[in-house]
Amino acid sequence: MKSLSETWFAEGYIDFELKKYTLLAYLQEINSGFRENKLYPQLADIIFHYNNMVSFRDNKKLLQEFTMKGVKFHCIEAGKDGGINWGVAICKESLYRLVSKIFPLKNAALASAVSRRNVHLMKAIKRVTTPDLVIGHNPGALWSTLSAGMRFKCKMGFDVEDYHPGEGNNVHLQQLTKILMQRVLPEMNYVSFAAPLIMKQVKMDLGCNSEKWVTILNYFPSSEFIQPIPKTGPVKLVWFSQNIAAGRGLELLLPYIKELGSAVELYLFGNIDQKFYYEQLCGMPHVKIYPPLGQSELHKELSRFDIGLALELPYDRNRELCVTNKLLAYFQAGLFIIATNTLAQEKMIGKNYKNGICIDFSSNNCKRTIQTVLGNIELIRSEAIKRFMERRGLGWENESMQLLNVIQSFCSDKV
């Protein structure tokens, strides 16, 4: 046993003693890794599982509180734990994608071509008693949300977290997703979007608009952030992700970090990829690497830094339009931000230099721009508390009111 799955404690037959032995076997095996000459041998994996179990414990308490209030939860098995039903869903997905290249698909078949999860959700609907409101969240839930609304004659809503027709590089799947959204979203009583540019693009795709379409940014509770602490010495940069690896945008900045040497300190939080470390980070003592932290702990940790790095590679259209959680966390922490010049980040940071700066890393002026920013570090530090206080109103407790207002505006109406 070299690794545990992310949800090992909730898989298969749930027996407390069996789970204890599973964990013990895992710990005994990875214990030998700490005698090898590796950076953080399995340590990040252990921390991940610890944080995952703490999160599960906290969420379980939350679920119990909701259950006591009459809320019921239905879990849908996916992946290998879905058994033969999951295999059937995969086959349907593959078949319908092939057929769609020749013939147009009807709604149910189109939904299965977009995502194999549609099949499971359609079955799960049958286990639900009459709801007042159905909310979908990802492409696999598009058709099932509309189906549930029609089945139960109730209100429907959908949360567009990303620009799904612009994810990845499968052009055919992108087109299928766009067609399904065109058929489903206009029928919703409300649609929320996680970024202004995503909503704008979807409006263009669908050729329609509604006053019940709103942008709800995924800000965090403001209580998770604390006032920036005074800083001296080298400029302190921070970047975080689940994994510290190639393709995450760090490659854009690292050449300049190497040139700057001890004038800066770069702090990275995440699971370090060994290959990336030896190819990109080895021999850079001013780069500090830490395992991933829990959300609240990480947000408080941001108070120690000067500049947050929001580096996005031009991977797909969604990356151009989405507002990342990383960028929102930097904003709420009061950090100055160095960001790649995606459309969404340019709109978010704006032309106010006090917020941060968007850089075209392909430009010949990139190095000079970074040097200019670092040369103004005393000004950046002097305005840290001001930035933090100005952004205190950006918490989820305020942002979520927009969604509540939209839902309340129609929930009392008759269908």
C-alpha cells in the first residue's frame, strides 16, 4: 500500500477497526520512505490526508446540523466505487459522443455525452421527495436539474462555476457543452456565475439575458483573514496550490527570481513534485517550500507576505475568464498582487497600481516591470493595512446576500 485514496475512510465497508488497520498499514509502509534521500518523502501526503480528515470531521458536523433541521443527503458513488453502473455510464458517454459527430442528439442523450454523471443524477432524482428548489452546479447536472424541475414542478437554479465550453482542448466536447447550456440555462429561474466575464461570455453564446442572472464571486469569510503584520528585509512573495509542479505558472517567474537572488524570498505552499524541484528549484536557498495548509490557516498565514503571485498559463478560454480562489484570497488578505495578464485578472486588479499589476510575461519589458515593483516595496508595505481595511467588505457573508436575495425574490411565487 503506497498511497491512500482521497476518501479512503469513507469507501467500501465502513468498519472502525478495519479503517484503523488500513491506516496503520499505510503509515508502516511510508515510514521507510523517511530513510530515503528525498525532499519531504510522503510528508505532504500525510498532511493532505490529515487536513482531509479534519475537513471531513467538520463537514460531518455541518451535515448533522442540517440533518437535524430536516435536510437529507444522497451520495452518488463514482469512479471504481460506482461498480457496473459507473461502467455503463462511461460506455454511454463514449457512444453518444461518437454518434453526436454524425447526428444531432436529443436532450437526455446530449447530457450523457457531455458527462457520464448525468446517468447517476437522473437515477438519484427518483429518490428525492418533492423539493421547492433544485440547484445544479456542473455540466453533468445541467439536464438533471431541468428534469427535476419539470418532474416536481418546482423552481430551478444553476451555478456556472467555470466557463465550461472553454475548458480543456476537446473542441467537440466544448461544442456539445455549449449546445446543452443553450437548451437548459434559459429555462432556469436564476443562474449565478463565478466571474463577470464568464457571465458575459455565456450571454453571448446563448444570445439571451435575464435580470435573475447574477455574478457571485467566491470570496471567503472575512473572519479567516487577519491584519497584515509589519515587514522588513527581503521582499516576501507567496504562491500556493495543491501541487507545486510544472504547468502551474511558476515557470514564468522563476527565471527572474533566480536573478534577484537574496533580494526576495519566495514562499511556496503545496505538495512538491520531485521532478519540478530538481529541474526548477534546486539550488535556490531563497525559495522556501512548505506543505499545504488548511484553508483558514493558510489565509491567516498570508498576513506575513508582501506580494501574492497569481500566475496563470494560457491553457484555455476558461483560464482567461475565470477568477481564481487564489486571486480572491490575496485581495482579502490585503496583499499587493503580481498577476499574469488574463482578461479576468486585468479586470479584477484594474489600473489601480495600489492593488497590484498584471504583467505580460512574453514582453521584453517584463524584467523591468518586476524590478520597478520591487523598487517600490516600501510604498507597497506602507499601504498594506489600508488595502486590507478597504477590502474587509468583500467577505462571503456579504457576497452571498446577492444570491439569497435572488432566491427569495421568486421562492415565494407560484410556479
